[in-house]
Amino acid sequence: MGQGHGLQGQSYAIDTMSGRAVLEQEVRQFCAVAKAHPQKQFLVTPVGCGIAGYRPEDVAPLFLTCKALKNVSLPQVFWNVIGFPKS
């Protein structure tokens, strides 16, 4: 309670309410953490696309670094924007 970013038990919090620059930094940091912890599985929701008011077209490209990570599952609406990884 009270921590708006980073690993939180079985979850990872990304601040979506503090502006675009903060969101970009938060997603970069998330991708780095996911890459550093391949033993953990991260199920990403359409983060930022609710109360924060962003569209998938605004947020999905921020996750391009995570696109090739096997332990990150992005939502379909993000894949529709950035395309699926090549097998």
C-alpha cells in the first residue's frame, strides 16, 4: 500500500497518472526488471488505457523493448499496435 511503482509482491506497479514522461520511464524500468528476472512471468494489462486516459496506440509502443521477452505477456490490444514478435 502506498507504493506506486516497482515490484510489489506478485505484482509490478507502473505509475500512469504522473504524465507521459514518467510513464515512459516507468515502462523502461519495467522492461529492464523483466529482462533481469527471466524466472518471473509478467502478465501486463492495458496499463494506462483506463482512468489515465491513454489509448493503446499511445502506450503499446513503449513496450517494444519487452516485445521479445518470453516472460512478458502483453495484452492483445498492445499486440495489435506493435505487431507480434517473429518466431
